[in-house]
Amino acid sequence: MHIIIGASGQVGAAVAAHLLEMEEPVKGIVRDMKKAPPLQAKGAVVEKADLQDLRALTRALQDGTTLFIITPEDMHSEDMMGDTQKLLDNYHKALEASSIKKVVGISSIGAQHEKGTGNLQQSYMLEHAFTDLPIEKIFIRPAYYLSNWLPYLPVMQETGKLPTFFPADMPLSMISPMDVAAFAADVLVGEHGITKVYELLGPAEYTANDVAEAFSQALGKPIKAHTIHRNQWKKELQQLHFTADAIKQFTCMTEAVINGRTALAGSGTAVVKGKTSLQQYIEEAVKVTV
């Protein structure tokens, strides 16, 4: 049985769908059973469990052989790293009491750094949380998700501007979350050894200007990238109701990306490229959203 944490989320739901298409047994773990019907309709078993509830999490993992895990970013947390550590401790204890033989975790490009990367530190913590457990451990480090641009769609439609915290002409590897999910499903089913790390890149590097052009074509109206000045970051994030700690972590992460600190590890990993281009992803996303 493949157990999927965050099965109602973007990547988790797609991982579950791919596995079910392979006729693999799947149990999806959700916090809200109102989100269960789409998974159940595809053939998945669904169980409710809060990841911070060790008893519920341990019960949910009992009949599994593989586990897909994430470390969700909570921008309303007052202590993001402390909360992440509590979550990882729960994962560890639940795994010890389970029959799980393989863990596949969604990490991030830049996870090789222990400190100085803000939110990405969660991925470093994830990759080092289960070193003492005698199970297969696979970590997938995706590049920047193309889906991260979609929340700006209403702003683009209203103003013709695509806000970005990055320099508009800065190249960045970007990948479709659906490519990540498909790869994760294959890894859950396959055999890869005791521990392995994959770095997943998009088919090409893109800039915010490229993203704006892709939206221009998909929306049929001119869209221009607009870089948010560094001294405006705090104000912008406060308007999104980020906590002080979340603002600190996001700022640190964004600066690390801009400064090139989140480049590929260079050794000890396998590099894989996704197939979905920027234009393909944006066109499909706009069709569904607009």
C-alpha cells in the first residue's frame, strides 16, 4: 500500500492519481474528509489524520509499505523551523512503529545547505530526519514550481503586471508540479537503493519576463513583469498576512535564490529534466482557471 501524505494537495493528489492509473493500491491522508470524494472516486482509500497528531499519524501508516511525504510551508506559523521539526519527529516515530519500507520525500533545490536558505532549510531537515532508520530513502529536489505564478493571475488580468520578487531578467529553472508528481509516482513503485537524491529541473531556464510573455499569449493581452523592490518586500508579505517569522524565512530564501546559493549540489545527486515547457503549462493552467 502506497500512503500519500497531503493527498488532497496539488502534488499529492497527482501522485495518487498516477499510482492509481498504474493499478497500485493507494491510501490518501487528508486533514479534511470533505476533500476525500475525488480521491475515493478514483479508487483510493482515504483516512483523516492531522500530521501533528502522532497517534492518528501512526494509525494511518500501519498498513503501508511506501510513504510519500512533504513538509508543508505554513506562512502563518510563528516558528516555521520549530514546527517543521515537530512534524519530522512525528514522521520518525510513526515510521518506527510502521511496516513502511521506503520513504519518498519532496525536498527542494538548495537542500544541501543546512542554514542560510530560509524556507528551504525545511528540505535540509527533511533529508536528514531519518538517517538512523533502516529503510529506503528517496528525496526529490524540484526546481521552482511553475504553479507559483498562478496566484498572480487576478493581478495580471486587472493591471497587466506580473509581480515578482526576482529580477525580471534572472534565469531560473522552473518545473511543472505535474512532472514532479509523475516522477515521484515512478520512484515509489521502482527500486533505487537505500538512499538517493534526485534534482528535478524544467526543460529550460526561464525569466520572469518569459513568464509574463507566456501569460500574454495565453490571456491575449500584454503582461509585463514588475519586480518588487527589496525595501517593499516586508510590506507586500504583511499584506498577505505572513507572520514575522514567515517574512524572515521567505526573505532569506528569496535572497539565497537571487544570490545563486540554491544552485545544483554538483555531486551526490542525479539530475533529471521534466518535459512540460513554460508555455504548455501556462496555457493549460489558464484554460482551467479563466
